Amino acid sequence: MEQDRAVTKLDFSSSPTVAKFMRSKGFVRGLMGPVGSGKSYACCAELWRRAVQQKPSPRDGIKYSRFAIVRNTHPMLRTTTLKTWLELMPEHIWGNVKYAPPITHHIKLPSKGDAAGIDMEVIFLALDDPKDVRKLLSLELTGAWVNECRELPKAVIDGLTHRVGRYPTQNDGGPTWHGVILDSNPCDTDHWYFNLAEGKDRPKGKYAWEFFKQPPGVLDIPVTEVPEDMPEANGFIQASGKWWRTNPKAENLKNLPTGYYEQLLGGKQLDWIKCYAQGDYTYVQEGMPIWPEYDDTTMAKDLEPEPGIPVQVGIDFGLTPAAIFAQRMKNGAWHVLHELVTFDMGLNRFVNMLKEEMGIYFPKYQFMVWGDPAGQQRDQIYETTAFDHMRTMDIHARPCATNDFKVRREALAIPMQRLIDGTPGFLIDKKCERLRKSLAGGYHFKRVSMGAGQERFRSTPNKNEHSHVGDAAGYCLLGGGEHRDMITRKGGVANMQQKIKVLDFDVFS
């Protein structure tokens, strides 16, 4: 039977990390590695394995299971995730896929002799589709697989942990196994995946979370170990100013085309190679940066506050509030000195933390605090504004004259293009790692298409974990003086000087 032959093909003996991933009893399991390492295929196989190992229903002897496969967007779901699934479970063997949303592959095998039948339902969901999101929140699942989990917020994984273990019902014997499996290419070191996989806050005990990292696809070779004669012919690859070689311990090599990694590295930037080929945690610039004017190599310095100069504070409100602390020097240059970036934090806690940071890092300094004008909107329940609430806590912040994105972008871009005494007019302390990543491309315009040799990007910025700190920096410089000509030119906010007559106010006055 074709189905029997297909099952026997599953062999991960040459992929020890995948084998450990399969043997793990972790309630949530993550598998991270370079491209080509077989992560997605392994996760597909794991779902099938769990369906086969499900105990038969006492009612009719059928092994019932239901799984969700989740991806960030519908195009990626169809072109990559579903494609990988059908390589393992092709339609001509396992039955047709229902492509009407939500995409579903319902596999039914009848009982045969002593072998129990299988009823396996696989539902494919994309979180850029509101219908799929609603469906996900209502599903009763055995387990779930999140493909490329780094592209999704942790809240999705948290939500899935409440949906698994609900199918089959106790009338059909209940689930033999339940859990959530994740796969991903490497992420940045401030990503939730990194914090869980490498940090101390990972859930332990009966419902432990476990993470597995596959070996690199390529190795970084010191130039002293590279033969002088015909290095390429001996398997050495030069890319992005360094020498590389395929790692003989890389997983899934036997299933990759000859020279896979050699041809993969051609023309790639170092951050791309470290992430996708080496399989290491790193930041990779994606899309088009909001501030292409920013140069981290020349603008990131070791900085100290200058006595006697007020500290400008820019705040972006919301559920992930952020604050930037900067000084405008006497020569017109901007020095960004400190950042405060939070996640899932209410305004009250944030303001308390803000006051604490002020006292620790800038004692005896005068502050001028600026915020998103949207903070003037009254809360529907408490009938107060964010600015009103801050004043009750002795922080006298003022709204910037506009939250026009183009104006905020220019407020940072203009000083970045200045040279003052041979030094950029915008400098940032090296310790402001989140803002540096935001400026370097973490905050970006998302690519939407490619064609005719040109890339196209969205006209509005991609809101992500890097956007809030970038917006806070915009409000900081905009409120602190980089507004005068821009606001007038835009015509949206005229006579700004009449609105903000005095700049040297004390935030605690």
C-alpha cells in the first residue's frame, strides 16, 4: 500500500537534533536551525507520528486527532508551509486538500485487520486573515505547529497552549499526546524566542518548554586555515569578506542538492549568512529602513550626559510604551543617551519606571518631556488623558504639535545628515541597543512585491517590536526643537512657536 511505503520513509537517524526534538516530552518544543536543515519537514512528520500513536477510540476503534498549522501570512502559508506538508503527505496518496478557507487536509484511513483506522484533521491558518484568527480561538485541538514562529508574537503561542489537549473528547479516549511544536530560523537576541530558549524563565516541570538548536550549515574559517592554492576547489567559500565551509555535521545534508550552501552564500550580507546559513542568533535587516540615513558604525558612541543641558524625553504611549532620553548640545548636535522600552505595561507602571530612570541616570538634570499627541484623547472608561494621568504622578509632559509620521521621520533624518565639526549631528550611546536596531532597519517599510527589477514597499511603516522606540525618538527630537521649519513646510501645524512658547520648562514643576 502506498501509504505504508510513505510512512517507512521517515528516518531522522542522520539528524540527531531532530531525533532529540522528536523524543522530547516537552509540552512546548522549539526547533531552530539554518535554512535547509529539515525543520519544517520534521514538524510535519511529528504531527503524523502523533496521529499514528494516538490510542484508538473505545467507541469505534479509530485514532482521532486534530492539528492546527499556523503561519504569519496567507501567502507564506500556501507557498511554503502547505507545500512542505504536501511533500510528506501528497494528495494523490492521502486524499484531497480542501482549499476553501480555512485550508484543511482531512486524512481518513479505515481499520485493516488488527490495525486501527486513522482520522486526522489538519487545519492551516494564517494570522493575517481575521477569519482564521477567529477560527483559531475556537478550535478544539490535539496539538499545533507554528511554522517560523519568530514571525509571530508570543501571545499566539500562549493562546495555542489553551486550545491543545481538547481533542479527541473523553468519549473517544482523550488525546494520547498534546502540545505545541515550533520551528524557526534564528531570531534577534531581544526576541521572545531567544529569551525563552537561552534564558532562565523557561517553564519547567510537568508542562516544560524545551528548545533545540541544530548545528550550523556553514563554519566561519579563519583566513590562516584557508589554503592559498585554489581554495574554492577545496570547498572553501568567500562571502561578505570572510571564508566559509560547509559544516560536515550540518543536518539534512543528504537531502540537499550538491553545493547547496556554496551557492547560497553568493552575494549575501554578513548578517544574512550568520542567520540563515550559520544558524546563529543575529539581527537581519528586512524591508526598507525608515531611516536609511542612519549609520551605526559612525553614529553609535560611548556618550555621557553634558551638565547644564536639559534632558529631552520623548514618549510613545500604548500597551508597549517607550521613552528616549536625549540632549541637544549647544552646537546643535543631538546625543541620545538612554532608552526605556517596555512590553505589555500599563501607563501607571510605566510612569513609575520613568521617574525611577530619571533619578538614576540623570540626577539633578532639568527635563522636558514630549509625547504622542494621541495621548490627549480621553479614556472611555476613566475619562482622562494620558497627559492628565502623568500630571497626577508629577510628570508634566507636553504633546508634540503633530504625530504626522513624515514629520517625525524627518525630525531624526535631518540631524543624521548634518556634519558638525566633522562629526554626525546625531549620535547615540552604544547601550541603546533597541533604538539602534530600530534605526538600523528593525523599524521599516515592508516589502510588498518585486518586479521588473524593482522592489516595492508599503507607504506606511510596519508596526513591530522596533517601532515604538523609534516613534519615541521621533517625538523626542520633534518636541526638542527639530520642528521649526518642518512643521511650517508641512502646513499641517502652523505657528508652532505660538503653541509652545517656552521650551525650558521643568517636568516636575
